[in-house]
Amino acid sequence: MAILDRFTDIISANVNAIIDRMENPEKMIDQYLRDMIEDLAEVKKNTASVMAEETRAKRLVDENEAESKKYERYAQKALQAGNDADARVFLSKKQELEDTGTGLANAYAKAHENASKMRKMHDKLASDINKLKNRRSMIKTQMSVADTQEKLNKVDSSLGKSKGAMSNFERMEEKASRRLDEADAMAELNEQPKDSAQKLEEKYAKETGSAAVEEELERMKQQMGLSSSKKTTETE
């Protein structure tokens, strides 16, 4: 049958091997699935036709056998009636039906074989489609996970650059702080050291300034009649 020749690759095709050879399974699997569904529709249609032919061939075989048995019974009745000539006619018809039955039986055997192949082809194609659908879901899920992972990798890469920039900033900040400390230390070292006499001089200079203020204060009090020494004399 032409239909069997056309779909022989369906029987031998390994859907998993085909998917593994796909360069881009996510895209190609959808097209391959559409092709398989179209093939299944045609296989189903032709399988129904072949099965109908098998049923018809079986019916013809059964009808032929029934006719053959009928004429055998008629021949037996004719013999029982003592009519050999009629029996010969019935047996001749029976033999003719048997000869025809041989051809019908061969046709039925071939139809049965074709129907079995078509059913096997149909069942395998339907099974492969289910496998492909399951693989498609798995592949698309894997591709989605892969896309997400790639995005995360890009984010991690960006974060790595940001961390590097922050690290560089912290190093510069530490360097600037260290230079400032060094500058302060250098300024302190650049100051002229003072000996003991200079330090005492500053002390007494401050005290002298303070004594002069006290004397000026006392003088003003005397002028104003508020001198503490005067009040002490009057009291005595």
C-alpha cells in the first residue's frame, strides 16, 4: 500500500534521537510537533480506511464459508434423497466457492496485515506526540531556567564591578586619610621646640599681665571711693 510506504519512517523514527539532533529544540520542536500532528491525522484517516477494508475482507470470507457450508448441506440432503446428480451440482458449487474463498482468504490476510501495521503506526505516532509534548514542556522549562541563570550571571557580573569600584574608593579614602595624618605629623614636627626658660617666661608673662589688671582695678576703686583697703581702715 502506498500509505504504508509513505509512513514507513514513522515506525523506525526515534523521537528522542530526533530532538537531541535539533540545533534549537525550543523552536524546532513546535514545528516538528505540528508536522507529527498532521501526519497523525492522515494516518488515522487511512488507518480507519484500512481497518474498514479488513472488516470487509473478513465479511466476504465469512459469507463465502457460509455459502460453501450451505451447498455442502444441500449435497448431503440430495444424497439422502438418492439424487446423486443434484448432489454433484451442489458439490460443484461448493468447490467453486472454496476456490473463491482461497482468494478471499488471501485478500483478508493481506488486509489484516496492513491494518495491523497501520494500527501500530498510529499508536506509535500518537505515543511519540505525547512524548514530544512532554519533552517540549521540559525543554521550554530548561530554556527558561537557563535564561534566568544568564540574567543572574549578568547581575552578578555588574555587582562584581560595583564591588570593585567600592573597594577602589575605600582604598583611595584610606590613602587620603593616611596622607592627612602624615601632614599633621609633619606640621607638628616643624614647630620650633621650646626650652624650659621659654615656657617659664610665658607663665610669668601671663601672671604679670594679670597683676597689672589687678593694680588697675584697685586704682579705679580708690578713685571711686570703693577701695577695699579704705573700707578696712574706716572700720578700724
